[in-house]
Amino acid sequence: MNPINSFQDQLLRRAFLKRSAGGIGMMALASLLGRNLAAAETVSSDERLVLPHYAPKAKRVIFMHMAGAPSHIDLFEHKPQIEKLRGTNLPASVRNGQRITGFTSGQKTLPVAPAHWPFKLCGPSAMPISDLLPELQKIAGDVAFVRSMHTDAINHDPAMSFLQSGSQLPGRPALGSWLSYGIGTVNADLPAFVVLVSRGAGRPQESPVYDRFWSSGFLPGEHQGTRFRAGMEPVPFLANPGGVARTDRRDQLDDLGALNRHREASLPDTEIATRIAQYELAFRMQTSVPELLDLTKEPREVLDLYGPDVQKPGSFAWNCLMARRLAERGVRTIQLSHVGWDHHENVVDQLPRQCAEADRPAAALITDLKQRGLLDDTLVVWGGEFGRTIFTQGGSNGRDHHPRCFTIWMAGAGIKAGAVVGETDDFAYNVVRDPCSVHDLHATILDQLGINHEKLTYLFQGRKFRLTDVSGVPISGVLA
């Protein structure tokens, strides 16, 4: 027998057995359950096919995640009435038996420590903003603040996962992956979902961010976030090896694509389609990425706007400028993760240094987008995964994790500039007005992109999953 024909025969038999075994199993299970499971598993998220569900106000999202959780006490919560209680024990009626972390659960007292810096009342709603954020103070009229955010998680890893994917459990698709799946991208030469990570002056060794925070989860792999690393080669192995011409690479990809499509025809598999798409995207990125990184045409006044670190690849300032350049090139979701806000110790020393790195670039991004007309259809979100405690930790002037309330700000497409939503109690410990959950935040983001968050679903293991799980409503107070 011809060995090639024999091998092809084996492949055909193997594929038949794999398909038929799966089909027999599905039919048997369907008969036991009294329903057509095979049909159920092929039902797509029909709602997704008519996206957007209504006219979008935003075309793209820039999400600035301040990893480690900035102290809302010191940055946004001016509580002068409790200054006289500084150093006294937090009243039991305020905590009300709520869970605290192992860092402070063994303390005999929980000493109250109001903000260490003065505030200014900024913008049309007189939002109190710390003098640690002078640039944000200047643009407060362009920003909407949500002071009543709360989350379900009390530790960084599950809280970050919850903020990024709507679930504390790892393995769910990230926000950017849902948007890539639902509405795709405008620029076929760049990924739909790009991630940039910077490490600040605070505690950069704490609260690490992992690749799974921008995973596509159970969605097809082509929707996973692409991390751009620091340096002039942000995507490893993107360039051709020495001696390999671009035409040679094109020929190789054509041959590889033909083999993959042949395999896909005989054994359908979404991961094969993903590989084909990613190879082609990588080829196009060989041209688009170098052009993206070339700052030589940026006007001097724009570079100065972002501050002296803007030409240091991997800095937060550089990443903010990259975010604007990615936004104007049609990338759907740009996620900036800035690590270093986990101030369990010495907040008086560490927080000012972290703010000095992050304040100017974040404000510059808003100003730059606005000057170019991009803020009209770009939604910008800034915030951490939770807040910090009003009481000090371990006898130092550090602050512990606090999920009961924290502050985020939003700007851009469809956002009511200068609005302030929510209120906390006198100790900035509990929300007393307009509570907003992480699911509400995600619902708001999707809403501005023309998506009904209840209808963007994906069938997986017999259940229709969505980013907002089974809850969430858009935050009406921030919507124009």
C-alpha cells in the first residue's frame, strides 16, 4: 500500500471516530436529559450578531488601572470633621462587623487617620481633589467622578480579576476581549485589545498584574489582549530573523495558511482559525508597530504635555502617549496597568511619589484627546481594584485594603463632564448614597459603546455567560 494513502486513511478514520464519538455521546446525553443538546451547543449569541444594539457614543475605551488600589482617603475624600478623631479607635458602629484582611485583623485598635494632604474643591460640582493631583485638579471640569464604587473582593488578585473580567475566578474573558468579540476593531493592522504595563515608584514589587487579566477565557483566542512591552520591540519575535526577507515570510505564511485551512476543513476547530488570524495579524504588525512607536513626528509641545518621562519606553507617561496613538489608529480597547499603589506602609512617603508619576500623564491624555477631537468618541476610565482603609495598619501610617467604597473617574464619550456620583459616610468607610458595583461600571462602559450588557453573551458549557454575570445597570449619574 502507498504509505501516503495509508496515512491519509488513518487521518480520515481518526477524524471520523473523533466526530462520531462526540456525536454519539451528545445524542446519548440528550436522550437522558430529554432535550436536543447538540442544537443547544450550536446556538450562537444571536444578540451579538446585531451589534451595536443602539447608536454608540464611544468607539473605543482606554482603561487606566491603578494596580494596587490608590487611597481614596488621601486623594478624593475630604473629611475635615473627623480630624479631631485622628489616632482614636475606629467606632465599632462604622465597621459594623465587616470583614478586614489578615494584615489588620490582629490589631487591638484601628487608629483613625484622615487624609494627610490638603484638598481643593474643583470643577462645577466642587469635587474635593487632593493637592497630590494638581493636574487632575485642572481638568476636573472634563471628568465625572464616582465616589461610591464597591467590590466583592478584599484581596488584590481576585479584585483585579473582578475589575477586569467581572469574576473573581480566573479564566473569564476580560473586558477588552468581550469588546473584541462583540464589535471587533477598526484597524486590521493592530490588535483590537492592547495592554501596556508600567511600574511606579510606590511598591512595584506588590500587586503584580498577570497575563490572565487580559485573557480571552472561553472566547476564541483571537480576542485575547496583546501586551506591548517596553522598548523598541514591544511584541517579541515580531521581526523577521536575519536573512529572511518580507517576501519570503509572506510565502511561508501562505503555505502555512493553506495547511491550516486544509486541516480546519477536515476537523473544524476555532483554535485553528485563531492561529491563521494571528499569523496574518503579526505579519501586518511588522509594518504598523514600528510606525506606531515612532515619536519623531510628535510636536514638542505634545511631548512636554506628558512630562519628562514620555520618551522612556515602559513609563506610565510613554504608555499614556501610546494609548492616544493607539486610539487614533482604531484600536478598540487600550488597557494601561500602572503598578505601585499598594501602600500598606509609609503612605506619607510613597503616595506622593506615585502620584507625581501618574497625575501629569493621565491628565495630559485627556487634554491631548480633547485637543484632537478624539475625546468625543473615546471613553476613558481611571481607578483601582478597591480603596484603602481610614485606619492605619500595624502602627505605621500605611493603609489596608478596603472594598466597601472607593473612587474612580471617567471622561469622554457620553460622560457628563464635571458630574459627581455617590457619597460615603463621615469616615469614608461605607457608601451612603448611590452605590455602584463593578458590574455597574462594566454595564456603563458597554452602554456607551452601544451594547446592552444583558445581550452580549457567549454560550459556554450549556450556559450563556456575560461580562456582567447576572447583575449591573449603567450608572445614570455619569451619563450625559
